[in-house]
Amino acid sequence: MPNNLVMVTSAKQNEGKTFTAVNLAISVALERDYTVLLVDGDFARPSVLNTLGLESTKGMIDILEDPSIDMADVMIRTNIDKLSVLPAGSLHNLSTELLASHQMSKLVTDIAQRYHDRIVIFDAPPILATSEPCALAMHVGQVIMVVEAEKTPKSAVKEALSMIDTGARIGVVLNRCSSRARQAQFGSYYRNAK
């Protein structure tokens, strides 16, 4: 699985996965050596375009359903030179099956190999909400699990992580951590540094 393919997900909804995916994509695109393709892989509730103030009608699901559609025709350039977006596309009742299909394997291979300097970030749905992220995880080399501080139960995180045991590297981002919690953990380190 190519390490330049990264899936951002969470255990439950509203933990900040899209916010994390968009900000990661922008940060990497501002680096000197990389271009970024941000893929909205949350087909039931796509929000990348709305977050970035973009509009589109076709996207990844349409490419999977009709291989004659060229990916370049549905990708959207942003006002950041090295950041493009592949929208989710049309709502489809067989999106999980399309993600697990041979056509998806071909598309992902094409995305990963077309440009050697490209990082592809998939904003995936929450793992405990749908089976789509488990199907998508089979195609990526890295997974970022977004966890909302002081809200997401440890049991939900463990269950979600166990569902994506695909051999991909897995990292965790702690989101919405209150300043009070940070100060309790790290405040003494900085107070002692003075």
C-alpha cells in the first residue's frame, strides 16, 4: 500500500476529521516538495467542498461507476497552487461496493503513481457509522484517526481501530483539547523552564 495515500477518519461523527483533513492538505501543499490531492471520501455527507467554498457535481463515485470519466475532468483546482480536490460525486447506494471494487484499486493505483510527489489525503466517514472507511483503508498506506478530547470513549476508539487493521500505519490526532487539560499536563514543564 502506497505511503503517499493517507486516510483521515474518526470513530464517531463531529470529531473534526474534515477540519483535520483540510488543514493537513493545506499544510502539506504549502511545503516546497509536495503537491496534494484532497479526496472527499465521505460519500453520504461530503463536506470538503463546502469547507473550502467550492462547488461541483461529479467526483470519485462517478469515476468508479463510469471509468470513461477522466479524473482530470472532475478534479477542482484551489487557490493554493499545489492543492487540488477530488469531490465525492453523486450519492450512490452501493458506494461501499464501489470502494471495494477492482475499479477502485485501479483508480487508487493511478492516483498514487501519476505524480511521484503527490500526497493523497482521503477524508473518510467515521468508522463506526458506515463500512466505507474499512473498504477505503484497504487502499491506503497511512490512517489518521481523529479523536475528540474528553468526549470520545476509549472503547469507541479501540473498536474503530480494530476495524481498520489492514497493515497501514496508524496515527492519532487529539482534537479540541481544552487549554485547561493541556495546562494540567504540560504546564509544569513550561513553568519550570523559566
